[in-house]
Amino acid sequence: MTDSATTARRVVVTSVGAITNVGRDAATTWDSLVRGKSGVTTIDSDAFRAFPDEQWSVKIAGAIQDSSIPERLSPREGKRLDRFAILGISAGIEAVENSGIDFSKEDPTRCGVIIGSGVGGIQTIEAGMMVLMQKGPDRLNPFTVPRLMANAVAGDLSIRYGLQGPSDSHTTACASSGHSIGDAFNIIRRGEADVILAGGSEAAISPLCVGAFMTMRALSTRNDDPATASRPFDRGRDGFVLAEGAAVLVLESEEHAKARGADILAELLGYGATSDASHITAPHPEGSGAARAMQVALADARLNPEQVDYINAHGTSTPLGDAAEVAAVKSVFGKRALKSKGGGLLMSSTKSMIGHCLGASGAVESIACLGAIRHGVVTPTINCEHPDPEFDLDFVAHTARDARVRVCLNNTFGFGGHNVSLVLGAYEG
């Protein structure tokens, strides 16, 4: 960090790439979110058919229905990569292409990549274990280790573009991509890099992950109507919906972006990271760690709560998680958060449509934040039919809403008590 905040470099977002269950790229994902489209469906996978149907109390997920290798990757590349890496690399390539940056003309030591993942190559681990048990170690795929590594996306993108600067991968459960973006922000801000690809990727819709979350009763069992299963802040919520997806942002110092004539989408203004130090899976019941993350992020951005227009909530649709986040927002924003008081603060959950992409969620949800700033539209919380009586906030229920958004918070909270809040704002050159 620089000695004085006045000398810290401004950090801007110049591009985003994504692949989700509601869009094969960032643009179609944004369009689907505005329309309130759900990407949650019944699980249709050969991996699950190895088990009797009656063993699964959870039969829904937010899977990307087209399982073919994205056109940005060759079939040969697809064979040597785990699905989470395929998604993350595809999002990274799109982000670079959309940015117009030519890395061959950049100083490679000033360019980096930080991509987070909560579980990494879990599908490779499961497949490898089956081969090991049935056929022995000699039949294991020689690409098993590079396929399962949680840092596989960061490593591949750095090699693909020759990026020799900071390269990292955060694995902090559902806060992974939030930490990745925040870390990249700080590195650029203090002058150690000019450009960093930052985001997250996850592909954990596997028998082990679904089964494990199912047995701890974290997942929704609303199997008869998948599209309505993820219902953040609704009193009928019964758990989150596991989803897959990836998103990567191109972050640059302001001077670098302006020098190359880049289209600046927004400015990253602040970053707050805290720990609950409370429970390995449950959030602090009063949301104290989440509240501190928002407060730290706002202080870092030199803003006060009255200047925030929109919060993209973590909003997973779990009874404990949603209640803790609402408590945290109320403690930070006071009466301004209350819908009954006409406070004007908007908060919505992208997970109501996509489901929960675990470690990729913060990056994926940044699409909603960037869109709100750029287009003046706040994406909705669908399925919020009967908000919990204690949740007196404006959740932008059912349909998107036109709104002037100059500053927004992006919250991501994870198992282990990890809390991240990012502040994004309209760029004013």
C-alpha cells in the first residue's frame, strides 16, 4: 500500500467475460438477469444415474445445459482440463477479447491473473478415485494433477497470454472470487501491476458435492418446481441451489486504461475483508463480520452509507445466511435500509436466478453490479413472493427496476466465516 491514499492509483474495470446457466457470455447473462430468467433445472447427468433415484432428496441444480466445449477452446484443450477450468478459461478469453488489450504489446511482468475457486477440480477427483478403486493406479489419467489443481485457471491464462506478473488463486469457499478481485485491486492500486485478470470459476455439480451439501441440509429440496427453488429472503426458503459458472474481470490502473483508449465500465473503489471467527459453516447470527466487511469497504472507498444506491446481496436462500445478511445491512445502513421508511436503498440477489456458484459467485454477480451502473437497471430477486416479516428491505422483487446507480456494494460470504465486500462506482474521469 502506498504511504498516502492520495498517491494510490485508481483501478478501473475495462471488460468482463462469463459463462453461466443463463448465458454463454457476459452479455447474454446480463440480458437474462434483467429478464428474471431462472437457470435452475432438474439434474440430468450420467454421473448421478450410477445411484438409485430414491437416494437423492435433492434433484435440482443450476447446471449449464450445453455441456459442449465452449468455442473459445479447442476440443483437445477440453480433454486435458477439468470442467471448472474449461469454464474459467473460456470466461477469461472472452474478457481479454472484449477488452481489446494486446498482451504482446504489454510489459508481461506488469500483467497478472488471480482466479479463485472454492473446490477446484472436484469432478476430476471423483473420476480419478473411481478409476483408482476399479482399475488401479496405473490407469490414472496422467493429467489428473493439473486438472484438479484449484489454481489451474490462473496458471493456464498466465501461460496463454504470457503474463509474468502476480499470479494467484484464492480458495476461501464462497468468498474466493471476491478475495481474488480485492487482492488484484490492491496490487494494482499500490503500483505492482498495470493489468490483472481477476475472477472465479466453479463446476461442483457432482455426486460428491451435491450429496455432501444435501446431507448437511444446506440445499433446497423444492424438486417439483426447480425455477422457484432459489428464493432468497422469502419466508419459504429452504436452502440454496448449487450452480456452476465463471466470470473474469479485466482490472487496470486508470492511467493504463486511458493510455490505450479502453472503454471503462466502472471504477473499483473499495475492498473489505473480515472473518466471523464464529462457526465453520454458519454465519455469525448477528451478521457482525459481514457488517464489518461492508464498513471496511466503504471506509476504504472514502464513502459513507448514504452514498450507496444498490447492494448485490450474497443472498443464498438459506434461513441462517439471509437473516444474518439482513441484520448486517440494517446495522450498517440503519433506517435508510428500511423499505417502510422510504430509505431508497435497493438490494437484490442474483442467486435467485442463477443459484449459488460457490467460489465464482462474487465474480459472476459483478455482472449485475456493472450492469446497474452502466445501464441504470437493477436486476430482480425472483421468487421473493412472501418476504420474511422481519426483512423490511426493498429486495427488487420479481422484476428488474430502473434506477440511478452510482455506487454499489457486492457482497460475498463463505464457509469458514470469510466475508468480502467490494465497492464499485460509476467512473468519473
